[in-house]
Amino acid sequence: MKRVLIAGGAGFIGTHLVRTLLMEGARVTVVDNHYTSDPRNVLPFMAHENYEFHQRDVRYPLLDLGTFDWIFNLACPASPVHYQRDPVMTINTNVLGAINILELSRQCGARVFQASTSEVYGDPLVHPQPESYFGNVNTLGPRACYDEGKRCAETIFREYSMQYGVDVRVARIFNTYGPIMHPNDGRVVSNFVIQALAGETITIHGSGHQTRSFCYVTDLVAAILMLMNYSGASFEPYNLGNPNEISINELANQICDLTGAKVMRLHSEKPQDDPMRRMPVIDKAERDFGWRPSTPLVKGLTETIRYFAKLNDISLARLVA
């Protein structure tokens, strides 16, 4: 039985990863400080014989947790509204958290995964973004605590791999969406869905011509596990995301169509350093371990809408099949 530790395992991606690993027969230990995660996320697993939860913070040593075969580091606020609330904590979570996770991995000889981010590319001058692109990041901007924290964490993972032989995997995760997203994290999919279901004005930052590519969460979890199982991986990062680009205006239109919402659009000022275009090159993941996302955006949005409708006790009769 594989022994797995997931730091940040009560969050959005972490909860889906926990469910998948338990279904595959792993013994899963989760550490999470619930800074942004909903404590209710862990409740479905508490009675499972192979699940264990510790309310801990990765900024502090974790060497007492035991021995593991795989360790996943997902621990960090991931949306601007959360990571900008306490930027020093965000930096420490990325930097000290990486060191503490790697020290535990080094102690028990575990393979370790680092959840990096497309934010390491900043507001990119190269489009789409391959792993070889060094990025265009404002080191003094309001997003720097997260962007530079994640960039530094990648460096720390590389150095532990080179100097100590730690078996690391690094994924740069692009926009991911689906059920269990935090309803108040300020991300565009959850914002638009909640506003549309409530019949409120859709708030679009900037012109709406900026683009993103959205990966459904189960596709991402499949990619993470394929990367962890891939024997040829090293500290070099892999882009994980959906290579289908869509404008924010188009996203708003799709969500309104699916919910049947007839609402106004309000354009507000675009946040500083918010990227105009973001889309991954995923050729490396496809070549090395055969992964491409398979969930169409309409299907993924439909499942996400159903989740938020149920969460807010809104009738699904409005949902277009």
C-alpha cells in the first residue's frame, strides 16, 4: 500500500487528489492549516480507514509525521484575493514550506511533487508559453509574493534534487476549475458562475479581451498522477493545463448560456500585472507520459455550475442541458 502525504490536501485540487488516491488504495495523510480551505472538505474522508488529517502549517518542520512513498506539496493560497491578504505569509509558505517538505522527503526517501504555477510566466511576452520561457514577472508588484515565491520554490526543488538526490516532480499548473472551488476566492470561473446563478451583474476586469485556458480538475489530477508515476521525470518543470484559449468575454457568454442567465456585464479596471494572455504548451507532458486534457469546457462548466447551484440551494431547472 502506497503511503502518501498531501500538504494542502483540504483545498480544491487537494480534495480531488485525496479522493482519487483513496480509490486507488493508497494510505493518505493530509496536512492543512485551513487558511483558505473549507474544513468541510475533509469530512467525507474522516471515517475512511486509510485517511488521516493533521491541522498543520508547512512553514514549520514536518519531520515527525512519519515515512511516506510519495509527498505532494499543494500548500499555498492560490488566488490573488487570498495570497495578497498576507503577502509575507505567502512568501514563507512557498519558501519555508518547500524546504520543510523537501527535508521530510529527504528523510524518508520519498518522491515529491511541487505544485508550481503558470504565474511564474507573469504577463508573458511569449505566447503560448513553453517550459523554456523564463517569464515576465514584476518583482515589486502586488502579485510578486506568489509569483516569485513559486519561482523560488522551483529553484529550491532543483537544488535539493541536484545536491541531495531528492526525487522531485514539478508541475506548472494553469487555470483549473471544477467542483469544490472556493466560492469566494475571486477566480473568474467561480465569480461568473455564482453571479449568473444569482442573477447578478457579471463583473469583468478589464476589457474582457484577455484570454485564459481552463483545465477541468479531474484532468489535472490525472496529469499529476501520471507525472508522479513517470520514471523519466526530473526536476525540470512540466506545464499542466488545457491548450485551448478562450477570452474572458467568451467565458462569460458560455456561463450565461448554460445557466440561462440574462444579466448585465460590468467592466471594471484590470488589476495590476494581470496577464493579457495565458495558454500552455503541453507537448512535453504529451510526449513523455501521454497526457492531454479530455474534458470539453461546456461539460466541465456544467458540472461546476451544478456544484455551485447545489451549494447555494438554487434550482437546477435553469441549467441548460
